[in-house]
Amino acid sequence: MNRRHFLMLTAALPVFATTAQAAGPIAYAPGVAEAAMDAGKIILLDFKASWCTTCAAQERVIDGLRAANPAYGAAITFINVDWDEYGDSDLTRSLKIPRRSTLVLLKGRKELARIVAGTGKAEIKALLDQGVAAA
């Protein structure tokens, strides 16, 4: 094996390990969350905006918790819903989402819990733990 191939392979290993551990959040498009709900999956809908500081704080906490506990990624399908694009969508209206920075945990179409504008690690961890327990 030549040096260039070895270096490329070595550099790629962390990417493959991260991908295998748990895929990152799925970007919402009409039908994505609905299909997961109809399949009875545990999903976490994260209604967020790129400019929202509360959303960014929630994302940092979720990312840290997922990195520390692979069970979250294994049990829960994470779906990011862009508030600027889908804040007035059928999904948002049907779930009565009051604002961006809302996290909704569902099993199928049944809501298990939600957090509105909460950024506390313990609060978000409890939400994710509830998702793992429901799986």
C-alpha cells in the first residue's frame, strides 16, 4: 500500500465510525416525518432556524448527548424541521408547534413529550431517555 492510500484510509476511518455509530439528523421534507410516524418509529422532531440561538444551544446539547450515548441514535430517528421553510406547514399546524426551538418526541403519531425553548442538559437528556425507553 502506498503512503497516499494509507493516509487517505486513516483519515476516513473516523468518518466511517461516526456514520456507523448513528446517522445524523434527517432534514425534513414533506412526507419524511409522516412516513416515520406511520412506520411506528420513535422520532424526535427538532423545529429550528439557522439564526436561532436557542436552537443552536439545543443542538449542542443533543449532539453532546448523542456522542456520549449511542443508544439515542440507535433508538430515535432525529428529524430537523427548518422553521423558516416549514413553520407554517401542515405538520407544524397538526402538532400545534408554537415556535421554533420546539422538540417533539413521538412514537408513531402519539406524542410522548415536548420541550419548548428548553436548553437544559438534564431536561433534554430526560426527553431522549424517554425515547429509548419507548423503543
